[in-house]
Amino acid sequence: MTRNLLLSIILSCYLITIGCAVVITGAAAGAGVYTYMNGQLSRSYQASFDATNQACTATLKSLKIAITEETSDGINATIKAKRTDGTPVTVKTVMVEPRITKVSVRSGVVGIWDKKVSELIHASIAQRLQK
């Protein structure tokens, strides 16, 4: 009985340890996967913080989305903008690592989010970062 209990505990510890390695590996390989929560469409890009911010700004300008405010502290940045119909757009960037930057895009107001516009903005950012 004690032997079975001990064996179960050892097996559980082994599986937990293996599971953590898989989660860590999955997180590193997760760049390029979108998450959509509370109206924000987020994705990590394998690019520097500065290059990503330049791509975000260029994307908004090319889509005729007027930038109204930009703030940055070198690790986090926020770009607030308005589409031609007055719909607000917010793009937030966060340096995760020196070569990985997370970008979150929100288009619309609370309760009326436009996921398609956020996807379009992300697609344009990704295209600019691949050049």
C-alpha cells in the first residue's frame, strides 16, 4: 500500500515537471498566435520594440487611421487613434524580451468592438515586420 502511494506521488511529480517544460516551450513557440479578450486582439511578434512601434505607426497611417496620441516609456507604448468614421482605435505594445514584442489592438468602444478591423491592423503590422 505504501509502495503504491509512493509510486503515485513520484509519477505525479514527474508528470508535473514534464508539463511545465511543455508549457515553457509552448510559450516560446507561441509567437504569432492571437488571443482575443475584452475587445483586445493580442499577438506577439519576433521583432524589436522600436521596429514594432514603427510598424504600428506606419500601419495606422497607411490605413488612413488618424493618430491622436502617442506615449512610450521604452518598454510600453500606447497609440490612440480614430478611424474616419470616428471609431476609436488603441494599439498597445509591450516589450516581452529584446526581440519579442506583444501588440494589442482594440477597435471600437466598450460593448461594440470590431474584431475584423483589429485583425486587419495586425495583418498589416505582420506584413511590415516581415520585410
